[in-house]
Amino acid sequence: MAPRILFMGTPQFAVRVLEACLDVGRVVTCVTQPDKPKGRGQHSTAPPVKSFGEAHGIPILQPMKIRDLTLIERLRQLSPDVCVVAAYGKILPEAMLGVPAQGCLNVHASLLPKFRGASPIQWAIAAGEPTTGVCLMKMDAGLDTGPVLACREVPIGPGETHSSLERTLGDMGAELIRQYLPLYLRGACAPAPQPSEGVSYAPQLKKEDGRLDFTRSSVELERRIRAFDPWPGAFTTLKGEVLKVHRAELAFGHGAPGEVLQVGPRGLEVGCAEGSLLLLEVQPEGKRRMSAGEFLAGHKLEAGTRPFGG
């Protein structure tokens, strides 16, 4: 008989893991975050897991509070064999961990114990890690502290963004589910405790994390632009107005932090604490994305000036 799986997840990363759960068992319900306003029109938008689940006939629950005892009892009545969690977005209460007969497994997008927490993909890129990966772990009451069944490692490429790395890690997490979930349910795969050394954390992102502070090095800022794509996105202020920065590359100019070093059809070079950053694709407040060359055609900036507000 196919195992009864309770699934909890929210973003696109979780969709790939959910697909794998459908391959190895029966998903009795998906629990995901509530719809949120998105875009310039602030239209209510369903999370990717909800859209996928509805398209495949899976019952969907979107509780405002995961600690709701009525919700927990409702899930218990489904008699799940196991709960699979992938980037759900909230810490599960201890009462929830005891709902499935064989506990809760989490597909976590880092090489534990590194980058425990809500945003492991983004902070691994921002930190300049050479590699990252995915771990399948059995959840306990701590923050990503449970014993690990299996891990997969992958290099972080020089142009890797959160969006591109999320796709790769989602596929890897799905393969871990296909390979190890059946073994775990048969008692043929025992989790091992995480190492006590090398622990680091990946806190939930805030809008302010995307602000480009040119008193940092160009290397750090270029990584943050890639790491925080698409949210919160990298941004600065130019003459008092928000300017989003979608793409940039390292340059080797010298100047004061925030100083315009060069302007040209290819981009806008800005001084940093160390090195400089060539802005390639930007988005003025209330307008579309455009190349830096297009932007400069309508905005006169001169080398030697410091129009950026950070």
C-alpha cells in the first residue's frame, strides 16, 4: 500500500519535492502559505505549491497559524504515515511533529549544519560559498537541528543566482525523496546526528537586505545582487529615487564609495570600498527593467559625482 504523505511547502523549490512525493506515495494534503499580494497591482497570488497541488487534485490547506490546535487535530485525522516539509516558511510546533506515524522529514537546501534557517540558498551565495547542497533530515524541535539521512552537494557557479540555484537544488531534493523516503519508511535508512562544528544560520530575508551599500566591497555587492534575486532584490537610491539593480559585474576602477567612475553604452561603473561595480541592468522606480545604457540615455550622470544614497 502506498504511504500516506502529508506535504508542507510553499515556493517553486518545494514543487519539485512535491512531484517526487507523488512518485513514491499518496499525498493526502498540501499545507502551504496563504496567498499574498504581488506585483505593481498587488494582486492576490497563490504560492507555487498551491497552484501545482490544485492542478493535481490534492487538497490544499493555507492556515494563517500553523500552531492552531484545530488544524493539528484535522491533520492527525488524515492518519499520515510521514510528513515531508520543503521550504514551508514557518517553524513547526512540537505537537505537529508527532502527527505522522513516522515523523516529519525536511528537505533543506544547504549542507547542514551550515545555513540552518529560512533562506539558505540566498545566504550561501551572498557568503561566497564555493559549494552548497541539499540534506534530507528528520525534524526535531530545534531549528534544522535534526539527524540527517542523506545529502547531495553542488558547486555554486560564478554567475549563479538564487533563482537558478533554487531550480538545481529543488531537483536534487526531489531525487533524495525518491531514493531515500521509501528506504526510511521501511526502516532501512537510519539518520545520523549533525556535526557539532561548522554551524551557521540563514535568517529570513528583509527588504533592507537588498540595499546596496557601496562602503562594502564590489565582490560582496555583486554576490548580493545575485543572491537576492528576485526578492528582496538589490537596490540603491539615485538622487532620492529607488533604482533597482538586476545585473552587475565586477570592475577594477578606483574611487570613493558611491562615486560614478564611468558612464557608457555598456553600463554605469560605481566605486566601492574595494574595487568597483559595473551596473548592467537596472529598473527606475515605477518603470520597466532596462539596460544601463538605455537608462543613461535618459539620465545625465557625470564621472566624479556621488549621486547614490546607498
